[in-house]
Amino acid sequence: MSQYKNDYKQTHSLFDIVKAVVKFTPRLPQFVASNIQLARATPNTLASPGAIFQQQATKQPSAHFLSFENERYSYGEFNLLVNRLAHTLKAQGIGKGDCVGVMLENRPALIALVLAVNKIGAIAGMLNHKQQENVLAHSLKLIQPKLLVVGEECLAAMASAQPYLNDWDNADAAHFYIPDQPAGKLTRPPNYTNLLSLSAAASNQNPVETGTMTLADECYYVFTSGTTGLPKAAPMTNLRWYKAGIGFGKMSMGLKSSDTLYCCLPLYHNTALAIGLSCVLTTGASMALARRFSVHNFWQDIRQYNATSFVYIGEVCRYLLNMPEQQNDRDHPIRVMVGNGLRAEIWDEFQQRFGIRRICELYGASEGNIGFVNAFNLKRTVGFSPMNFRVVSFDVDNETPIVGDNGYMQQVQKGEVGLLLSEVSKKAPFDGYTKKEANEEKLLRNVFKPGDCWFNTGDLVRLQGFRHVAFVDRVGDTFRWKAENVATTEVEAEIHSFQNIVEAVVYGVKVPNTDGRAGMASLIIEQGRRFDPSEFYQHIKRKLPDYAVPLFVRLSQYHETTTTFKVKKTELKKESFRPVQPEDAIYVLIDRALGYVPLNAEILADIESGNIRF
């Protein structure tokens, strides 16, 4: 895997680490205390999201907890709302281990509902409110909710799934809805009960069950993004949620009760639910919630709510950076941001343009048992992890780890790229998916010694040294061409440096009569601009080694994405280099002396017959 090269390859020296630690010194006591707190957290510890929220409400009842549009709630008054919902759910027969399907857009009612479910020991099934029809039905069948709560804004989507639920085990589950704001947009839908109206007369006392929950108990089901195939449901335990809040909120970000975290990511996703909300509750900070991400409203919201931090995914940062520069780009109170996916090629530019001192890039997966966080503010890294992990040599052709002559996997050296593995143990259990048969596919056994067990993250990372790693690519996105490994993220980074490129997606495609996969790029060009294939080729060949230069280029109007803005590469790979519509603009690199030329029917026929070889 040593063939990976780009301008952003960087390993950190001892001097870099020492310098970062010196800057970090004022927060060292909080860092040490957080590590002790994490070390003491065991599956038997009595704690849960609902219990931690309840403790904050008791400790600081008048402190500000949540802002949303024109609504504001203190910890104390929001706790009363949560309690009424919890007692109402109990009255409907919901108890420990039961699943409550939850489908609402971002708004206070959603946070209140998931906390209420957790307070009584039940599990909130966090349904994606953009799913419909058979995909939504698939998700419901995975989590089998005993009771369903749907936001008024999601009723049509839920109705679209009904024809696909004839064989659903819980087809008779009670249905409730929560009106959107302003309330009263519609009359009560058939077979649905207004949960807020029902809970108005319920007790507002703390449920007795809340104090009995342990960190081993499950609190949420979250779904994978579905970039390939149908989504999978992964259980989130109280332990993982708790560790995220302490590790990211206290240890890395250094949040205090005076801080406000802005969240515009969907709460059905782990970045918002298990990072954003956990960081707020474990530190007693407040949250400013947006219904959805808006590139035009983002900084306006930050200033309006006086937010000192925000939670991000990398695509959000790119969208913000693509906006025209403004004189007030640095006029905001943000001091720290936390999230994942900030690409190396825009890291410095984003940080400098918006004047953000700390970027707490992290790494984790919905079903995984390990997390990394950039606690020491080192650039272009996901940071370190105190948990036991290894980075092992990987065969990109066969998409399998390389086994040495001794029958065990081989660890890479500092600066090299390999597959990230995390040891499965009592301290780092693998929670997996709701469908247990899918779990074994993610586990590797007898890796370094007989009887050991490791979680296969499916991610390629660069070992930075000092227990730090940098994300490189997903297994399957990296492909092999001309006996060289090509990382799609690294090619995309160089393409984005070409003028007028709004978005670039790189992937490997099969070409008749060739081994490996040829590189292909799907590009979205800035509106009103012309794509010059000759200039593009001259630019990209200076930036990349020959084997990494894409052989095919498709001009696209848009890229289909998941609700967390990840591009769905599956369809692009299926379309390959063949035109889908007659007007499709596709270019091919046949002769490097000529550069890219339009792909026509004659050239396509020659490629497929083998008359043109690469």
C-alpha cells in the first residue's frame, strides 16, 4: 500500500506532538479527568442519556437547554415535557427493551421523544424521515417497533410504506403523531392519535425506571446511510453514547455549561444524535437546533444563537467553502467544531477563511466499537484513540487483508496505508446490527494470535505515529490500476483544485480486456462555466501520477446523495462510461498526447471490442 502519494501525505513528528501538547496544557486537567471518567465507565455503571439529562435538569433547572426557531427551553421545563411523554408511553405498555419507531424532522419534539423513550428503558428506532415506500418498509421490519410516533410532516412518507408492510410482524403497532409547528395544519389522520394532546394530563414526575438503566442497555437504533444497498440498523448502547459525550464533548472540545452547540444535521444520524446531543448533555451546555442544513442560513443561525461550537460532516464544510467570500466570514463566536469527513485538501483553507481555532475531526462508525478524535488539534488527522487498534497490510485487488507466512496479519509501518482493525473485548464490545447474521461478516478472528477477535472497519487509513491515523478511503472505493493502488479521495482532492469544479466523484470502472479498474470522474461544473477538456487534462496530469489520471470523465448535472450528503457511487459505477442519455457528455483519454476527446459511438464500440486498449 506504499504507492499512495499526494501533497497532503503527512506524518506528525515528536516535535509536532510536543508543540500541540504545550498548546493543550491549559485544558490538561479536564483532559485527564475525562480519561479517568471514561476508564471508570463499565457496562454495569448506572447511566443513560435520559438519566444524564435528568441530572442536568436537577442541577441547573433554569439553565438554557434548547433553541429552535422561536422556541426556547430551559433544562427544567424541557424535563417536564419529557416526563409527560415518558409516562404516556408507559401507559401504552412500553417498557424496557421495547422499540418505539420515531420519524420526525429536526425539532424539539424529536429530542423530547427520544429522551422520554430512553427514560423508561425503551429503544428509539431513529427512522430516516426522507425514506419512503419499500426502503422505509425495510427499515421498519428491521427494528420491529411496538409503537410508532410520526411527525405530521412525515405522515405522507409513512403512508407510502404501508403497501409494503403486509407481512410485517408488528403491523398492528399503535400509531401516534406529533403536530408540526404551527399546530393544527391538518385534521387527525385515520388510525393516529395525537401524542402531545394525550400526554398533556400525564404526570411530569421523573420516572422511577430512569435510575435503573445501565450503560450496557441499548438506547437507539440508527441506520447506515445506504450508499450501497438497503440500510442496516445498528444498536447504540448507553455506553457508546456516554463515551462519545465525554470523549468528544469534555476531553476534546472542552465544552462548558456556558457553551452553545449548533446542530443542523439530522438527528436520526449518529453524528448529531450520538455526538452533538451527547456532547451537550454530558457537559450541561445548550443546543441550537436547525430543522435542516442551509448553506445560506448557516452563519446567520450561528450569530443569532451565539453558538460557540457546531457539529459537522465534511460535505457541509465543502458547501460552506464553495459560497462566495464575505467580509464577515470571521464575524462569529465559533471557537471549536466537531465532526467527521473534513477533507485534507480544504482543511487549511476552511480553517483560515472562517477563523476557527480548533477542529476536532473524529472517526467512528454506527456499528463500530472504536473512536478517534483530534484532541490535540493536529491538522489533517482524525486524531488518536486510547482503544486497542491495528493498521494492517491490505490487498486492494482482492479486497482482503494480507496474511503473512506465519498465518497472521501484518502491521504497517508509520506513514503507510492499511486496513484499520479494532480489537473486540469486554471494554470495547461489538454491538453490530439488529440482524445478527450480518455481524459475523464484520469480524475477523485469529488475526494476531489464536482466539483473538477484531472488528473490520472497512476503512483504509494512514498510520501517523503516536497512535494517530489519517483517513484515506473506504475499501471498495480504492481500486487498482496498472499494478498501482488508486485512492479515490486523493484523486478527488487534486481535481477539486481545478477551476470551476463544484463537485468531483471518482471511482473505478471495469473495461473489457483489461485487468483492474480504470479511473473515472463524474464532474459537476459551476453554472454558466464551460468545461475545457484540454485545460483539465493539462492540470490533472501535473498533479497526479499517470496511473491515477482518470481515463474517463462524465459531466453531470447533479449527484444523487444520501441524507447525510454522501454521494451514491453505486449508480455511477453501474452507468460506467456508457452514455445513459443521448446528450450525456463523456470524455475518454485514449492518447495522452491528445488529451481527453469526446466519447462517441465508434470509440465506444472499439473499446468494448478490444480494438482500443488502455
